[in-house]
Amino acid sequence: MQPRLGQATFRIAVLDAYGRGCAVTEEHSLPALEASHIRPYGQDGPHEVRNGLLLRANIHRPFDTGYATVTPDLRLQISARLREDYRNGRSYYPLQGIQVHVPDTATHRPDKAFLEWHNEHVFRG
């Protein structure tokens, strides 16, 4: 088992695991990238790379608020609620269904149990 990481260490570990590229867009502009917990730390989500995704800030926020998720088969899903709730989402819907890029190291890839949890408890599907 990997040691528990603090928030700052979690960010560095996720950045390194993802090669400093967004899991969705492969953007490498460091100021725009954030280490996202799949299962939030405040809801028993560990500071472990397998519970993380490196996301651009403008994708991280919809992910955290349930307007986007990553399915267990590693595809980005955008909620129809984005359009319903805000009458918008045009920059997000073209990303629907794309394959998410994950680390080469198997132990750093998103854990399916965390992804399933996010899909069931956070995603507004």
C-alpha cells in the first residue's frame, strides 16, 4: 500500500503521474492544471494518485460539481443537466465520450471503485 500523501504532495504526485498533461485535453500549461480527487478527501477519498485525475481548471470544477465524470471505462461523460441548468455547455459537449489519458504505471491509474463512486454519488446523470 502506498503511504498517505498530504494535499501538496498529492498535487505533485498526480502532476508527475500524468506527465504534467490534462487527462482530458493533454494541456500542459501548468497554471491551468489541477489535481482533482475522484472521491473527495472530505468524503473518505484518500490523497493517493489512484484517486486523482489531472484536469484543466475549467474541467475540474464541472467534475467536482457533478456536471462531468469519468466512467469506469475511462471516458469523459458530460451531464445533460449542464444544458438544462445553465442553458449552455457548448464548450464541454464536444468532449463527450472521449477517452481519458491515464498514467502508464498501472498503480497510478484511476481506481475503478473511485470512478464508480463518483458516477453514483456526484455525477448529475
